[in-house]
Amino acid sequence: MSELILEVKDLHVHYAVEGAVSKAVDGVSISLPKGKTLAVVGESGSGKSQTMYGILGLVPQPPGKVFGEAALFDGEDLLRVSEKKLRQLRGDRIAMIFQDPMTALNPFLTVERQLTEVLESHKGISRKAARAEALEMLRRVGIPDPERRIDQHPHQFSGGMRQRVMIAMALLCRPALLVADEPTTALDVTIQAQILELLRNLQTELGSSMILITHDLGVVAGNADYVAVMYAGRVVERGTADQIFEAPLHPYTQGLLASVPRLDAAQKEQLVPIPGQPPDPTQLPSGCPFRTRCSKAEDRCAAAYPEVRRLGEGREVACWVA
Amino acid sequence: MSTDVIQPRPPLLEVDEPLEEIEGTSLWQDAWRRLRKNRMAVASAGILLFVVLFCVFGPWFVGYSFEEQNLAYGAQGASGAHWFGTDLHGRDLLVRTMYGGRISLLVGLCATAVSLTIGVSYGAISGYFGGRLDSMMMRIVDILYTIPFMFVVILFLVLFGRSLVMLFVALGAVSWLTMARIVRGQVLSLKQSEFIDAARASGVGHFGIIFRHLVPNALGPIIVYTTLTIPRVMLEEAFLSYLGLGVQPPMASWGLLVSDGANAMTFFPHMLLFPGAVLTLTLFALNFLGDGLRDALDPRMRS
């Protein structure tokens, strides 16, 4: 396997909530080869974003607590570097795109200031040079008339344009790893396609690796090389995108795929939803947390959490039955 | 390496109207332009400017000094010689109102400066870092709150001697407490915003986040509270002066003139009317200007 840009081993993110412990991330291991895209898929609250927040040191501690074996980014353990070092990495070598472009830009700052601030924090270049770079990046992400738009405030941009600004902000320092946290969820479908295409193009152009956090399997298909499916704070299945789409092993992955409309399906075929709700992370059921919603659950599923079975290079599943 | 990125479609409708309204400008230019459109705010700024000039340069043009007494003359209503009339000691009220304005405006300015620098930074730092530091910093504020204001001022004046400077220090020392609480509250809710996460994720340092991202977003309440602080400290100064701890006769402040006037209003209403009118005018102007500033500084308010 080629060199890994990110390798997370057994990461935990816990929150103290009114006396109980909420295990938002409960032993997650993921890895991503350089230049590739990993999609982290799961329902809301499955710990997708929290995994990334944990690695990047964005979890407020307390009430949060982040621990684990290691989170190696380019050979450096992010769980053990100083906060200062982590801040230098953020925005420079690892950048993040947020879900909602309507709230992720400061309404009081012009686009120029938001962009130059990132450059100033990391490159120590003059305001003028930073402005020139910001303009260049705005042009690259397809903002028309950037010379005029750069001096405007976020509220003068549409949702799609704001997301382009967010992308420009994230890519300014040409990060080695780009974390896109549901980058298209708040956008309508035509804009979604544009933004995804833009991300794909820029990723190839800059040679970045990308982690794409999403709950939309439609976004995963065609954009990701690898997929990690998360449920209740754990990775339940890992593999290449082809393996996950063509031969899903975990009943949860199968359920997710069955609930997505397909163009190649017969007309009358019904979508099958997964029954029930994800469990409360402060009160996870014993054994496999998915067993309460699983059609294939057996007695042993309640007894213990299934061992993670390794089926090949980067192919893993955590299920007793599969 | 391909450089083509998908271009958004051209707008369906070209608007002929010049797009001056959305021409990019800095926050301050922008705010200035919007402030100028607010007639009340412009009028208030004009009045304030006039009052400042009136107090600073006015005494040069009046042929009396603030301490020149004419006991035989006594309190007289407005006349050609004394536009605002005279007080019980026969001193010209116009020139005393001007001198009083210098003190009152200085007190207001000083308290504003302290509450804006110390109060805002203190509250923002406390709210941003949270946790134990926040508890500690806020308990300090609580403790300062519980110490009676008069006690602090008397202590200051006894320890360091009575002077105008000490009066400013004493008023400044208490004027930032509420501001710190207000800003902390704002920051506590603002720091949950996604744009703060985004700033942190792009590696912006604590200082940048506090003063570039959090404080500007709390400007509305800060300005409103500042416009409330100025009249309050002016009245506190009057109270102190009344007790003999602040400005001493023959010096004057608006507060002192108003309280003198209130004592004599049964027989000499002009002694309350003129200083009171100037004080009220100033406070109204400050409030309207504050409202205008708040609206002008919020980029989202632009219609």
C-alpha cells in the first residue's frame, strides 16, 4: 500500500454530559493514502465530524476528552503534539471545509480579510501579497469578478458562492489534507454537483488528500476511493468504494444502500428504510450498538461488541453475522 | 495540471443600474456611509460637536470667568449681559455651564475609554477561554461589584489624595464591570458559532479570534451599553461632587450645576433650566448617535 497521509488508531472522543459520559467517538481507526479520498459515511450523530474535530484539536476540553493510540499525520502524532504546533498545522497543512457556508463565514469581515487572515497566520506575508494570493484563489474556485467580490461581506454572496469562498479559504495554503465536512449538505442539488466537481478538480491540481464527511451515499459514489461507514461512534465497515457499493458486508451498510434510490433499479422497487433511531450515545446498548435495529441480530450480538475482522488490505468489518 | 474550474453561469438578467450600492468598501467606510444616511444620528453628531466646541472654546468669548462672583448682583434670570443668567453668588451661568461641560464630558470620555478597553477585553477573554479562568475572572468582577461604589471612591480619594485625576480613576475603576459581564455573555454564545470553529480550523490564534472575530460581532450591545454608561457616570460624578468628593466649588460640572439648580428652582428656575437643558440635549444626542452607530456598524443591516 502506498504511503499514508493519515492513520488514526483507536481514537476516542468522549463528552461529560450531566454526569454521564457520551461516547461520541468510541475507538475509531481509519487510514488514508496520499492523494486519495476517503469518505466517512454515517447518520447524524454517528461521530463522523467529531472524529475529525478530535484529530484537529477542535474539541473543547473540558467537557470533551480526546484520547487514543495515535493519529499520525505525515508521521506526526496529532494527539501528542503541542497546541501551538497543532494550530500551525491547521489551515496550513490540514484544512477544513464546513457544512453550512451561511454560518461558517464571519458576517463582520470582508472576504478579503477572512482569506488574508489565514495567510497571515501561516505564511507571514504582507497584506498586499496576501490579497493577491486570495484573489488568485477566488478566481480558481470560480468566483466571477473577484476584484470586486473580494471586498464584499459574506451576506452579499449566495450559498454556493459562499461555499466557494470557504473552499478558497481552505485551499489557500495548499494543504496536504483537506477535510470536507458535509460540504454540499446545505446546497441545492445543481450547486452540489458543481461544488463536488470543483473540489475534485482542485484536489487533483494541488495533489491533496481528502476526507469527505457525508451522510449522502450519492456524494460518495464517484468522489471517494475509500469508504469508512460509521455507526454510534465506531467504524463498522471499511473498504474501497467499489467493495462497499458492490459487496457491502455489514447489515448497516446494506441498509444504507437499500435506502438510497438508484437509477438502475426497476421502477416499482421500493426503498427500504432502516427502522428505529440511532442509540443515545450516553446509553449504548450492550454488545453491538446496531443490534436493536438489525434484522439479522442474534443472541451473541448482545453479548459483546463484534471483533473487527480483517478481510484484506484496508477491508474490515465489525459484525458477528456478516 | 489542469487549471480549468467550472465557471458559474452568467447571470440571466443584466441589470443596467450601476451597482454602486454593492461596491466593496471597508467596514468603516461602509459604516460611515450608512451613518450619514441616518438623519437623527447626523443631527446628534452635529449637536455633540457643537456642545464640545461650546465647552472647549466658549469661555474665550464670554467676558466672565467661572469663579468671578458678584454677591450684590445675586441670582438673576437670563439677560443680554448674562445669557444663561447668574447663580446665587452672581457668577455667570453660561461660562459655568461651559466649564462644567469640560469636566462632565471628560468624565464621560474617561469612563467610556476604560469600559471599552478593560471591560471589553476582560469580558471577551473570560468568555472565550471559559472554564476555570472564566469562573475566576467573573468572581473577581462579582467581588468588585459587592464593594460599595462610594466606599471604593472614598478609599481612593483618602489613599491617594483628592484630585480630579483620582475622580477619573475612581469612576473608571467601576465603569467596566457591567461591560465585562455583557461582553462575556455575548462571547459565550458567539464562540459556539460555526465561523469561530472555521477560524480555529484555519489556524487563527487566540488573539485574532477574540479581537477580530468575537468582539466585532458583539459591537451592537457594546455600543448600546456605552451610550448608557456615559450619562450614568455623569450623574455619578454629580453625586460625588454633591458629597464633596468630586469637583469642588468654585469649579463646576453639569451634575453640580443641576443639583445646585434643583435646590434653588423654586425661586430661580433658570438655574436648573439652562444647565439641565444642555445636559439633556447632550445625553439625547449620545443615545441617538449610539443607536445610529449600532445600525451602521452591522453589515447585515444594509438594505
